[in-house]
Amino acid sequence: MSVGLIIAMPLHQWGLIDACMDNDASVETEMVDGDRRRVGLARSIRRAGWDQIAHWTPGVPGSGSWPPPGEIVKPKLTIAQWSMTIDVLERWAAAADRTGCHDTAAQERELRELILSRLQAHGVRFPEGSAGNPGPEQPRIRES
């Protein structure tokens, strides 16, 4: 079982993550050779946010609502989910740059750096050369 880590952030930053995960899952679903594991992980990240932030209950219409945009939220994700978040934020920041949405790209990269620094503060160390693209090898928590 993987340990979950909480990274606090304003709701507007979580909204960027939620939107990027939605985009990523949609694109991978539409691709003929799309990565189904990636789709499942993106969806699990979105659900984790809904569960913790909006108190969303699957199958219960109207069970959740988002707090105000400036409210600090504390999503709890596994290391694998945070690693995916880092990767997805960079993927969609690059897409935003290609389409001329440089402000959005900058926000996504700033959030990515915030998450990386918070993970490092929690003792998470990525294999050398993979902080921007974790790949198949999972990051490890440093043992004290």
C-alpha cells in the first residue's frame, strides 16, 4: 500500500491540476494507442480531489461543492499520483506554450515546481535525471 502525502495549495491551483488531469485522460482515451493506466491514474487523482475538497460521493448527485477559489485545500495523493501530476503539468504547460497561452504555461510550471519542492521537503527523491519525467521507476521516500 502506498503512503499518501498532503500538499496544501489554494483551490485555484488544484483547479489547474484537475483541468490538466481531465485533458490528459481525455486525450489518452481518444488515442488508438492511448495509455489506459495513465487514464486510470489521472481519473484517480481527480476523484481524490473531489473526495477531499468537494466531499464528492460517487453516484450521489449534488453531493459536493467546491470551496471558494482562495481557500487552502490539502489533497492527499500517493507518490505515484504526485509523480503523474508533475508529468501532466509539464505536458500541458508545453501544449499551452505551443498554442500561445504562455500565462497558463507559466502557472502550470510554477505549480509543478511548488509540488516538486514540497515532495522533496517530504523526503521524496526521484531517480537522477527524472524529476521532470519520472518514467516507470518510482521515486523513493528517503528513510531517516
